[in-house]
Amino acid sequence: SDRYCVFGHPIAHSRSPRIHALFAEQCGQAMTYEAIEAPREDFAGAWHAFMAAGGCGANVTVPFKEEAYRVADVLSQRARRAGAVNTLVHGRDGRTYADTTDGVGLVRDLEWHGVALYDARILVLGAGGAVRGVLDPLLAAGPRALHIANRTAEKAVGLAADVHAQERGQQASVTGGGYDALEGAYDVVINGTSASLAGDLPPLPDTLLADTGVAYDMMYAADQTVFLQWAGARGARTIDGLGMLIEQAAEAFFLWRQVRPDTGPVRDTLRHEL
Ligand code: ATR
């Protein structure tokens, strides 16, 4: 059967093998999907060895998404814009095709939850690789405005400048700044910082979320993240990133197998297993 894997370091706790096993079963695909801890200093070697051993494709997670971008022979347009990739395909021609499905995963999950992005005021917290990877699909959903706030304000300003929203005919104003300059209310606030991992919360004003506001954390855990606890206590609707993980996986699965799994039952199973 066809071989797939996820590369990371560390990788032991990855849910991706479970998710893809559920997809494969549901879609009747003869394939295996394993977790591989690639050495930090030689991702390229690990990928080429996997291809040589019959590997058909891979997901890539922390800390290899930028390196995976560099090993790619052919990049999708959205991958080029993101500057990082999470999905590799071993082409029939032997070349490495690369794409990023995180942003699509985020937008599909928001859609799944019925969160309107069109004409919405969106605030994204964080300006690292995780945020860079989701800006394009968020903007394609047609928000009125998208603001990026980050601990290091210059990174948010720089990222907003990179986006060049106008160039793509999008109407949204894209701006960036620090946490101290945050003001006004947002319809959707997305936490893309890694602060949750450390149990930290960026310093956010109490007035940040509009009355019917939605707080989304790209992280997930068995217990609610501090960001979602903060937002929930202020009346916001809260959504964690488990659905994003499953939707980005579904998009990768589609790239490999040309079959689109139904994510509904997999969402239920994974939530239950958290
Ligand atoms: P990732 O791939 O997860 O995006 P990254 O590129 O290192 O990782 O970015 C981490 C993001 O989380 C950054 O926006 C970082 O803010 P800085 O750019 O100011 O470093 C943010 N971050 C990490 N820990 C944080 C904390 N304790 N409080 C606020 N922001 C934090």
C-alpha cells in the first residue's frame, strides 16, 4: 500500500497519523501513514530517504515547514505566498511538489462553525510562521478589515506590508501593530501566537471582542487555552484549533488521493480522544 508520513521534531504526540488512518478507512484507501522524527539538521535528507523508500507524500510540522519549502521543486501559489509548506507530494516525475493547507484548514473550520468572514473585522494575534501561513485564505474570504497585533510590533507591521492586499484586488485594509495600540472591537479574534503553549496570554483590552464576537485559538488542548478562557469570560463564542488540524489534514489527503474525506465523524472521534 502507499506510504505517507508526518515529519516533525518532536513528533511523538502528533494526531496526524490517527486522523489520516480514519480518513483512509472512511475512503477505502490502501495507504499507511506514520510519524517520523527527522533530525533537526537534515530534513532534506529525511524526505529524500522517504521518497527513495517508496514514500508518496508527507505532512510537515514544526520545525520543518520552511525547510520543506526549500526542498520543493514545485510550489503552489499559496505556498509561495506563505513562505512555508505543510504538505509534500512525491510526483510521478520524481519531483517534490509542495503546498500549504493550514490556511484553507482554518477558513474551512470557521465555515464549519458558521462564522461569517465576509465583511467581518478580523484581528489576528501573532506574526510568526503560523500566522503568515493563514493570511491569504483569510483575506480571500472577503473581510472588511484585517489587523495583525504582535508582541514585537515591527513584525506585525512588516507582515501587513508584505500582504499587498490591494494587488490582489481585495478590498480589506490590512494593518499591523503592537498590543498596546489595540483598540476598537472585532468580530473575529484569532490567536496565532504560541503563547498558549506556555499558558501565557497576550495583554488584551477587555473591549476587544464585539458583542457577538468569536474567539478562535489555532491551538487546542484537552482543557481550554488561556486565550479562550479569557474570551469566554467576556461573553465571546470560543472555538479551538482541533477542527483546523482536521481540515488541513483533509486538504492534504485530497492532494494525495484526490478523494475528499467527510471530516464530521473524524471531528467527533478526535474530540472524544483529547
Ligand atoms: P509559529 O511557527 O508558531 O508562528 P514563531 O514564528 O516563532 O512560531 O512565532 C511565534 C509567535 O508567537 C510570535 O508572534 C511571537 O511573538 P514575537 O514575534 O513578539 O516573538 C508570539 N509569542 C510567543 N510567545 C508569546 C508570549 N508569551 N506572549 C505573546 N506572544 C508570544
